[in-house]
Amino acid sequence: MKSTHSGFIAIIGPTNVGKSTLLNAIMGRKVSIVSHKVQTTRTRIRAVKMVPPSPDGFGATSGDVQLIFVDTPGVFKPARRLDRAMVSAAMDAISDADAVLLLIDATHGVTETTREIAKKLSGGEKPLFAVINKTDAVAKPALLPIAAELTELANFREIFMISALKNDSVDSILKSLADVMPESPYLFDPADAPDVPDYLYLAELTREKIYKYIHQELPYRIHVVTEKVEQADDGVLDIHQKIVVNSQNHKKIIVGRGGAQLKQIGTEARHDIQNQWGVHARLHLFVRVEPDWENRRENYEDQGLEFK
């Protein structure tokens, strides 16, 4: 009889180190939004990856190993209520995990935030792994001092050097993680799929496009809500979303002159939705000004964040 192993892996690290890019590379498709702007991930997005046993027997099992990845918000110094909720979600993921991946940016090295995270991780019994990402952007000799400092910070089982963007050496991480997963029945349907509400996933895809095109203002005070999804008689999926902003000025920026900016955001988001889901869709976007949206409990709960 085949034994099965299953467990949770928290991907944690400072902002903008490539956590979402790594998760997307692992899954082979987009399951978490990617942006050049920091603090993009607000929720803890889960994705399930089934890893088959290899000839060398990693995972100590004759059956597949189920890896459940949790992509957390980047850790930073919180200022606003939303910031505090995001950092709290990231740290909570550690306590729930069976293993932890600490991801750092090779171009920045070991930052003070990395040291603070490693300090919180050290002394625990969970298997810890460090991942030095973006190795394609630095000279190889510069990586050794980074690895040496990480070794001093915590008892990492392994330190990986990868490029998530180029999917370089990502498979080696999966093998090592499979080796430490506890024996357990599969916790999710054994199919590679993100465990995230459809409404939330749709909102995340639209929010990614806002991040892509809005340069005049930092878009962290922007919130996207999928209000309704229904299939029309012609078989096309009608998706209704509201984009919530704090001020009329932010609304003008998103809408653009003659609605051009909003149309561009909507067109790209719709294409992404169709490509990801293999459906025909119409995306209906509405921009609404809600100055106090950050103080409304419902805007945190629909993202899986704790309202504090």
C-alpha cells in the first residue's frame, strides 16, 4: 500500500524578493499576482503541488507527496491598519506550516528585515530552508558571503540558489521539501490548483493590472472586489468588479482621460482571466470612492486578513 505525505510550506521574506514569482514557477502558471511594486500580495494564497516519488526515494514514500504552498505578504515595518494585517498574516503562516522557505533577494543580500525574520525562525523545530533568489542578476562570487551569513542566522537545512523568474533550480527545492513532509492523507484534492476563492482570484488578476499601469500614485490604497459572476445566455462569463479608491483624484487616475486607462486595465485583466481559465469573459469594472474602506471589516475578511 502506498504511503502518502502532505504538509504546508510557508514562503516568507521581505517585500519584493520574488515570493509570488517562485510560487508561479513551482505551479507552472499564475496563481499569485506579480508586480514590480512592493507589498503586492495581501492574502495568503495556497497552491497545491503533487510531487511524484523520484528514483532516489526522496520523501521516504512510495506515493506522491502533496506540497501545499502558502504565499505570504512581504514582511516590512507596518504603518497603517492594512499594513499590520498583512504582516500579521505573514507571521501567522509560519505557525501553521510544516516547513518554512525564507526567500531573499540576491541583489540586496541579507537585509535587516531578513535578520529579524531569521531571528524569529531560529530556535523552532520546523524544517527551515533559505532560498537566495535572483541569482541571475549578480556575479556568482557574491553569493557565497550571503550564504555564509544566512548559515549564522538560523539552522537552515539547505540554502538554495535559484532564479524563480527563469525557473532555474526550482525543482531542487521541491525534492528537499518532499523529504520533510509528514505522513498524512492528502489534505486537498490531489490536483495542481490554487486553493483560493474564485471571486478573490479574479480580483487579484485585476489588481495586478492596476499595479502595472498606475505610476502616478502608489496603488496600495486600492481595493478590488468581485461582486458578481454569472454566465450569460451566449455562454460568456460576465464578471462585475468594483475598484475601491480613497479619493476622487485616485479615481481620475485609474479611469484616465476618456476612460482610456480603465479600458486598458480591463482589457488586459480580461485576457488574463480567459487565458487562465480557458473561458470567454466580459469584465465590467466600476470605480467607486470609499474614503474609509481601510477601516471596514468586510474589506479585510474577503481577503482572509484579520481586522485589528
